Amino acid sequence: MLQILSNFLRLAAFGGVLATGAQAQDASGAYLAARQAAMAHDYQPASQYFARALSQSPQDMALVAQAMSAFLAVGDVGKAQILAKMLASSSQTQPLAEILQLAVSFQAQDYDAALAQLEMTSVAGTAIDDLLKGWALMGLGQVGDALTLFDAAANAEGMRSFALYQKALALSLVGDFNSAESIFSGKDQTPAAISFRGSLVRAQILLQLGRSVDAISFLNDFHGEDADQEVLTMIAQLEAGVAVDFDMVRNGSEGAGEVLFFLAMALKNGEGYDDLLLYTRLASHMAPRNVHALLLSAQLLEELGNPSLAIETYDAVPRSHPAFVSAELGRARAMYGIGKAEMSIEVLEQLAESFPEVRRVHETLGNFLRQEGNFSLAVQSYDTAIAMIDQLKPSHWYIHYARGIAHDRLGAWERGMRDFDQALVLSPDQFQVLNYVGYSLVERGEMLEEALSMIQRAVAVQPTAGYIIDSLGWVQYRLGYYQDAVVQLERAVELMTTDPIVNDHLGDVYWAVGRKAEALFQWRRALSFANEIKGHDDIDPVRVQLKLDIGLDAVLAEEGAPPLQVADGY
């Protein structure tokens, strides 16, 4: 074990991980820093601090295990493997270390070792283990035994379509494309699960059968107008008659990588993203050509709040790969998330120029431009994206809603309303549209009863959304239903305690019902929150201060607005 540790420390020092001399921290300090970084999902400094702590506490196997996880999360399988060997040579067992060793055996195409390891450890239950054993047997050329294991996995509860997909891949690997297509079509049994990656697999299988027209039709039906560059590239190749070999899986290791990748995909909505990230990192190690595993790692990193490492991961997708557009979209999104708006927009502008046929690029660019207040250019991007839609579907409500907002902010309300109307035709109960239009009508002093109805519909859909409840209270205030408005705006403040607009609105309503001391308190709160949130365009601090100085009635009189008046019959 000492030799293993020596190898790890040498590699860690070479990579700039270990501090030396005065820079070195004591073990406890480095460990605490590592734990804090790991809890924040900041894996790069976590791995560095764990390595520093390990250099001073080399016998601490708990520390070894945490360091191994951190290096694996970063994607440094080499250092993680060295630490896994340290755990293996100790008396302690660590499931992740065993799975990592299994992945390394697969990647080295040492299928006998992989089978031996699978006899001693379980990755994620019997069915998943059977799939991995099946791929090890495929690697050894024992196809019949492998297919038997795939069938066994398919009989496990909830595993049928997933296991059949693996079986179809295995059959394709040995050239039995007819049997593979029968699985996908469901001709003889329950069809295999088809994901985005599965759709590319099936298209390649159909092509090997000489059914390029069917492959094109399938891709068009499956993806429709939302097809991304990777799908469009395959369709273009098929239409041009380009010979495309089946290459989604080329050996047992890549097949086993598919198992871990799809396991992470299947668990994405129910498991901790930290654990799923480790699966995707191992999948990428076992199947380096599986760019989708790389993209999923980057997406998980975004979800975990580590945009910097997500950017680095997205950047690993080569420009020559058709998935480059998806990677650049993700990279731009992550950059925008850390405040690099100008750089992210530049990335998207270059992408739109290089790949003008991809609608999602133009729509994403429009969104970023709109969020940065560049409404004119945003409209141009939305125009380009909308022009590429041949047949409107309910999912297209958002792009019309977004363009409507951009038109509104440019002062073109009627154009905006045409988009809002279209969005509501596509998705009649879309609460974001109902709330935006209803609130805008209130601010414009137009069609207040209709605005009230729209906002009430939005609240019915989203009864705990503070900003929508604020809109309801505000329209009630504008209609003179002051007591009703108090109830709603007090609730909105409970849900959005530090929002300056909501606090300002509640102050106005308190003033309207004679609770003037409370009104002054709310306006002061609104002003303090507005000062904290720089660039909040929807509240005017000068006006709030004026209300504090002379009261709401005097401010309304100065503005030439109607005085406060309770609604007739209320």
C-alpha cells in the first residue's frame, strides 16, 4: 500500500495538487477545506485539499475514499484508480472503489477480470450486474451466454425495455441487425426503450438493413422540428447516401459504458446528482466515444452548481463532432450562469453563424439577449427561430411569449399582444403568460376586469407563486377592492419577503385602507431591498422615497392620477 500511496502522491504533486513548504496546511485544516468544497460540489479544490490531507494522514482510509470520489467527480480516473487500489489493499471495502476497478478492467478490455469482479461485487442490483456480465461475455466472444443474461435482466421488474435496448446493441455488435430492429420495432415483444441516443442507434441499424428511407422517416417522426444538429447531420448523411457503419458500440467495454450511462439517465430525477456524476464519469472512461455521457456529466455539474467544471466538460466535445452544437449551447448557458453574459452571447452568435439551420441556437440567443435588455436584437433572433417552425405545437408557446415580452419592452404592445394571444392559443392555461398579460394590463390601466380574470386563472394553476399572488392583489387594488388586496399582498410578502415590488405594493394597499404607519414601514422595506438589488428596473426608488416624504395621496395628485377610491358596492 505504501508503494501505491507513493505513486499517487507523485502524480498528485506532478499535477500541481500538493502544496509544499510553507504552503502546506496541517491535515485537519486541509480536510476541513476539502469537506467544505465537496459539500459545495466544488470538486477541483476538494480533490486538491483531500490530496494535501492525505499526504499527512496516509493511513486514513475514510480520507482515501473521499479523495477518490472527488478525483472521479473531476473526471481524473487515473488518480481515482490509484486511490481505489489503496482501498482494495486495506481491510476496508468501498463499493465505489470496486465499481471503479470494474470500469478500469472493462476499459482495458480485461473481460475475465471484469467477470471475476462482478462475482464479488454488485453495481446496482442483480439485473444491472447481469447486463454488465453480458457485456463482459460479449467481449470474450461468448454471444449466446451474453444474450441469455440480457434476457434474464429483461425479466426483472421495471427492466424490460432497458435490458432489451442493451440486447439490441449486442446483436448489432455482431451484425444481427434484423434481430436488433425487431427489438426496436416491438415486432416480437415489448419494444426497447428509445432515448435520444437510442434513436441514433436505431437509425444506424435501419441503414445497415438498407432501409435509409425508413431511417430518415423515423428520425423525423421521433425528433420533429426540434431536431438538433446531431440528428440533422445524420439525416443529411442518409439523404446523401453516405455509407455509415454501425459504430454506436464497438466492443464490450463500450457496451458496459452504455449500461452506466443509461442507469444515470434513468435515475436522473430520483437520485443525488453527486452519485450520478460518478456513474457518468465511469461511463465516459469505459466508452470514451460516448459524447452523450460527457454531455450528461456537464449537465449534472450545472445542476450541482459547478458551472466552471461544467464549462470545462462541455469544452471537451470536439468541434468536429455533431454534438458540438449541444455542447456549445450548454457552455454558453453555464457561462451566463456565472455572470459572463457578454462572452456567452458571443458564443451563441458565432454558433448561429456557423449553424444557421438549428432553431434552438437562435431561440437561446434571443433569450439571452432579452435577459440582457437588448430587445431589438432579441426580436430578430426570435423571428429567425419562429420562421423555422413549420407546424406550431403546444411546446412552442414559450418562444411566442418571449418574443411578446421583447416587443412589449420595445414599446410595441400590440405586436406583443399578438404573440401573447398565440401563446395562449397553444397553451391556454399557461400561468406565466396569463400573469404577464394580466399584470401588464393593470399597469396600463386597461381592461382591468379581464386582467383580474386572467390573473385569477394563473393563481388557480400556481396557488403558491408569490409573484402571481402579488399580481392578483395589485389588480384588486387598482379596481378598488382594497380589503381583498390586503389579504393577497400580505400572503405575497410572506412568500417573497425581500422582493421590493411586493413590499411596495403592500405599502400602497395599507395606505389605501388607512394603515399608514404600516404603509411607511413597507415602503422603507421596499426601498432597502431595492437598494440591495442593483439594476431592479421594475421599481422606482425615487417614487418610493416620495411616498415616504409626502404620502401616497399627494404623490398620486402630483402625477395627475385618480385619487384612491373604494369600488362601488364594495
